[in-house]
Amino acid sequence: MKLTEHFTLDKFTRSTTALRLKIDNRVPDELMANIQLTAIKLELVRKALGKSIVITSGYRCPVLNAGGGVSISSHTKGLAVDFHSSFGTPK
């Protein structure tokens, strides 16, 4: 599902840990508005940087977050994202 020009729901929910541990990391319907808002804000960051962004951690369901995230993490609400950006040519 495309959230914005450069970000999909899959990019926000992808987790190798969830796959390895068979954790269902789907976003509940009631949090989709938060994910959409976060994607829109991340587009603004991408534009300001002038470079592509790689999400390293987006949404984390409570079970996945319990494996290493802080208990009050905004990732569990769809309001946080960890990312990195290249230092190369703008995209």
C-alpha cells in the first residue's frame, strides 16, 4: 500500500526480527492514520535532505517492541521511524 510518493506501508512494517520470530507486525486499522501522518512528515525530511531515505525501523507491534524497544516507544503507535540517508547524489 502506497502511503506517499516514496514510502509504502511495507517499508514501515518490514522487520527481519518479526519474520525470524514469526511475529505478526501488521498495523491495526486504528493506527493507520498515525502511519500516514508519519509518512507525510518523513517525505518533508526527505525533501529537506534532498536524498533518499531508508527506514530501518518503523511500526513495531507491542510484541516485537518488547524484544528490545523501550516500553513507551512511539513506534508502537506508528508515530516514530528510525532511518538513514545516503551522503551521495540526491534522488
